[in-house]
Amino acid sequence: MGRQPVWRRVDFLPQVTYFRPAGVPFARLQEVRLSVEEAEAIRLKDVETLEQDECAQRMRVSRPTFARILLLARQKVADALLNGKGIRIEGGNYEMAVRRFRCGNGHEWEVPFEVMIKRPPELCPTCNTPDIMALWPWRQGWGRAGTNRQYRGGRHWRGNAGSV
């Protein structure tokens, strides 16, 4: 049996998950699949301009592992940009760092990853109602095309490529 996948911690899910070059007909369009953790690596390093050590700590991976994730992500983006391919962001092995909840009375709050693993919320912290539901990371466009995101009674949010 193969090795268990290492779940990478992700703080952000992009709302736009597909990019297509102008002027390339859909019939001839090839695409590159960028995993959510690869997109997170680019975001941390190139958008937030953090040092690789800090990026690795935020994703809960070693520095060499972060460097490999970032290199692969940059290669995919370069291939898409230079060869006129679409970029689809989906799947991967990741878990969300912060979870967002809403109660039946409309109160919303976030639960940090570290708290979530120890004990998920059972009551709204404002009105103490047990009528709560998870909101984040569900966003428009997610939960399709081989991704699996669900809240399983106190377990983690996880995305897993290849699950339906």
C-alpha cells in the first residue's frame, strides 16, 4: 500500500478557478491543472511575498517540500502562459486553516484550524443555539470536478483529488 497523502494547510480558496487564453477556440484548448495547494504556494510566495520558511510553516510542510510545490506550480503556470493553455485550479491534498460557521439566527464566526481539530463548535458563541452550519470553504464553483469537501462531525475540511 502506498504512503498516506500529507494534507497541506491552505488559508485561501480562489473564487475564480479557471483561466482561458483569449483567441484559442475551446475545441483546441489544452489545459493545465493547478492543485489548490499549488495555488496557495504561489499566493504565499509571490502575492504575499513571504520568505520560503514562513510559507512552509503556514502550509505545515517542510521547506524542501514547499520549494517542490512552488516549483511545480510555477512550471505549470509558465507552461499555460507561454503555450496558450487554460489553467484550472482544483483538487489536491489540503485542509482549510480557518472554518466559517453561521447559526440559524444569522450570527457568523470563524473557528481557527487548531481549535477545530480539538473540538468543533456545537453551539453559536453569540446566542448558544445548536442550529449551526459550516459556510467556508464552500464557494460558487467548488465541489465539482473531482473535489471532495465535507464537514464530517468534528473532522477536518479536506480537499482530495480523485474523490467524487
